[in-house]
Amino acid sequence: MLSAKPGSSWYFGWNIVASATLLTLLTVGLRMSIGPFFLPIAEDLGFSRSLLAGIIAIGMLFYGIGMPLAGYLVAVRGTRSVLLWGAALIVLSIGGAVTARDPIAFMLAFGVGLSLGLAFISPVSLTPVISRWFTLRRGMALFFLSTGSMAGIAILTPALSYLIERYSWQATLLSIGAVLVLATVPIALFIVRDEAPAETDTLLGAPAARPRIRRIIAAPANMSVSAAVNSRPFWKVAFGLFACGYSMNLLGAHGVPMLMDHGYDAMTSSLGIGLIGFAAIFSTLVLGRLSDIIPRRNILACIYLIRGLGFFALLIVGTQWELYMAATIGGFVWAGSVALSSAILADVYGVRLVGILYGWTYLGHQIGGTISSWLGGWGYETFGTHWISFGSAGALLLCASAVSMKLPLPALVSPAPVSAEKASA
């Protein structure tokens, strides 16, 4: 059965959540763990920091361009097809990246092809199916994608650093690509199901024990994409995700080199960045539960505020213990902005539009990442300091915190009681 009886069978939607979390761990983890690859690739291929940063920035842009495309294809062709297309693109692109020797070939493979493949196996492709399967616990279910993202940073950043030092960046990239494809294909074929039961997760547990559903009755059922894009909440969410992408991709691409430039060795730098993701793994479980209880905009604003202060902290830490402490505190609020943003979009505009709108707002996320990925290399080479890039990331996050507090405040609505006949169906 796809829907569970009260207090009995396992709800199949959680299988989809677990699989989506694993895929997010691998795809976002790889995308956010470019730092360990940065210097080895630059040295091996003879690229300057500015050149490689530019290629990574192009990759961030195409990752963003792939988001609305993935959202559209999921709506038209289904989640399974998009995941399989992403796996095929990743295989072709990694093969091209490890054999490339000139900037153009490397940019087309690593920057364009791999980015599009990862976009097809990203939270944008997985959010619609999870939103269909969950109503009462939608916030918690979507937060598991953030848990996967943070686990990817925590696990892959030090793991990739170790593998690159022991073997080579080419062997490491081939290995992580093989793992990703071997995970994606069976999940797409045997686990992902776009057709959810009509009751979704409303049959889980007794009615008295169910959490309240958070809804904003703000958009008519026939609202168009263009009308949603022209509304203020869309652009407020988009600005927050722009700041999120600006900061996260900057840290992913330049966090390790920045810490090494400040005197830390490669392993300490990787562990410091990885600790952010490790701490966020546990915080996402708490934040996910809270997102179904208290206003999501409040949690989102708090995340952006503390994360912004954390970027300034990373610039001024002077010892290993200060680095690890700043990383741990920042990690507690590092995750959740993407999950909360997608949940807020579903609250405001409904499940029907969430995939497409999420894809467009995530394009802003990657435009921010494109700018910061380039600025991280250019700013350091031009001014000899990381304050230009990391300081601007902190300032943007503080602005995003203020904007998030202007999002619509949702009403708390108790779900309608489920009849005994439906509960036993």
C-alpha cells in the first residue's frame, strides 16, 4: 500500500525522501566541494586562479540555468526521466573533464555539461515529488534535502581532499561520478513515483496527534506562472536565495583556499569547512520539525542573520579552535534556507507551481554563486584579500534576513478530520 494506516504501515513517501536525501548528498556535496579540486586542477592544467574561478563561475551559471529547465521537464516528462538524463550527462561530462587539457574543453565538460547533469539530479527535481507526497509534514520532509546537502559537505569535502592527495583529482572525480550514477539509476527506476495517494500523509497517526497544516490562501487555483513571478513574495524569496547561493558557492569554491591563505594546512581547512556541514546535519532535523510549527519566515530570517555573522567570523579566526568553533556555530544555521524557501513557495502559490517557481528562484541562487565564484578569485588576485568576497557575502546575508521578515505570515489551520472509512482504506 502507498498510504499507511493509522499507527501501522510504513508510508512509502519516506522511501522517496530517503532516496532524494542520498542523491542530494552526492550532487550538492560534489557541487559544494569544489574547493579541494581548485588548486590541484589549477596546478595540473596550468590555469590561473582567475581563469579557473571564471570556469567555475560559468558552471554555477549553467547549474542555475538547468534548474528551471529541470523543473519544467519534471512537470512535462516526470521525475524519473529527468534523473536518468542527469546521470547520462554526468557520465559524459566527467569523461570529458578528466581528459581535457585546454580551458575551452575543460569549461564545456566541467563547467557546462557536469553542471547541467547535476542540476537534473538536484533538489529542484526532487522537491515537486516530495511536495506531492507530503502535506502535514511537508516542511520536515523537504528539510531532509537540506540534511543531505549538509551531509554532502561534511563527508565529501574531507573525503575528496584525502582522495585527491592520495591519488589525483582525475581519479577522484571519476570515482565520485561512478558512485553518483550507480545510486541514481536504481532510485529513478524503482523508488521514485510521481503519483502520490490522494490523502498524502494525512493518514499517518491519529487525528488528534497530527500537526497543524500551515497554509496561506493567497493564490487562486488557476494562478499562472507569470502572475506568480510578478508578485512580491516570489522576489523576496528569490533575493534570499540569491544571497544564499552567493555565500554557499563562495564557501564551496574558495573556503578551503581562503583558509590556506590564512595559514591553515589543507586538511585543517577542509575539516573546518566540512564541520559546517556536519553540524548542520543535526540542526536540520530540529529546524525541519520547527518549520511545521512556527512561522517559516522567522526561521529563514534567523538562518540568514547568523550565517551572515559567520562569514565575518571566518575571516578573523586565528587558531584552529576558533575556526572549529565558528564553523560549528555557523553550521547550526547553515542549512534550511533552500528547504524553507521551497516550502514557503508551496504555501503561497500551491503545489502545482512549486517546481517551476522553485527552479526560477534557484536560478537566482546560482547567479549569486556565479558572481561570488568569480569574485573570490579575482578579488584575491587584485586586492590580495578575501574581505571583498567574504565580506560582501556577509552583508548580503544580513540584508536577506531583513527581507525575509517581510514575507507573508502564514495562518495555522487544523486539518479536517479524516473519516473512519478513509483511515481504514
